[in-house]
Amino acid sequence: MITIKDFMECISYCITDGFKYEWEIFGPDAYSLEYWNGSYEDGVSVSIVFDTKTQLVYEFQAWDYARGNEYRWIHPGYIEGHAAEAELRGVDNNQSYDDNTFTDLEVAEDILEKANAIVAGDYYDERVIVPLVLDDDQAFLLMKMAHEADMSLNQFVEDFLRNEITRLTSAELDELDELDELGE
């Protein structure tokens, strides 16, 4: 899990703002710390929401204004509650402060890697890490298929997921077209 130390090291201990977090989902002791380098055009901003008593990190966000990327990680135990409170408040749960959409990240290391690179002005991989849990039989089958395709397991799984997303997206579009034709 992400720690306050991870955040502080990412921003080189340079906090520019802090305030009590007002949403109820994280409880009465939630507090937010932020770093912003002062520029929206080519700037960066990183924030954290944590519990002042337990030090549990609830949320971590990173904005790369130059590349137009806005990333968010929410503690897995609070994702559904966060979405429910957003709905109660009439807020788009995926909307960032500046009317852009967050790219939600499930893997803590993914947001930390991206945030550190953003603050440092370094290159980072914009792809999203997707956790994949396989039992031994499934893992073996995928490794065998990757070997037969003369690919690494990671590349094989990535290609498979991309193709499946394309297939499902095409099927959804076809279904929408059919519904449009029925409505005419």
C-alpha cells in the first residue's frame, strides 16, 4: 500500500497546500496534502488524502498538465464507497478538478511510478497496469500459448487483452447500430 512517506519523497517534501478532506467516505480524520509547481500549462500537481490518526492513505492523485494526463489511485477498500458518495453529491466520480477525466489506477506501484516521473519531468509509461490473478493451470496454459506464439507472457497477455477490448467494443457498437435501426 501507499504510505505518506511515498508521497513526501515523491514531492521532495515540498507541500504547497493542505486542508481537511470534506467528503464523509474517509471519515472525520481525513486530511489532504498537495504539491503544485505553480504552472497549469506545463506543470505538475500531486495530492494525497490520508487519515491523521491511523496514517492510512485513502487516495493519491497526480496531474501532468503538459501531457494532459490525470491519474488517481483510491484505496481498494474505499472505491465503491467513494463512487456512492460521488453519486449522492451529484458529482461525476471520474471527473478531475479541471473537467478532465481521471485515469484510475488499481496498482499502487503504477501511480507511484507515474507520479515520481511526472514530478521529476521524466518519461513514464502511460499504459495502465492491470492486475491479473491466475491459478497455476491458467498461468501454465498462458505461458504455453505465449511460447507457441514466440512472445513473452506479458506481450501475449497485453495483445490478447487489446484484441478482446477491440472485439467487445465492436460488438457493443454493432448492438447500438441495431438498436438505432429498430428505432427508425
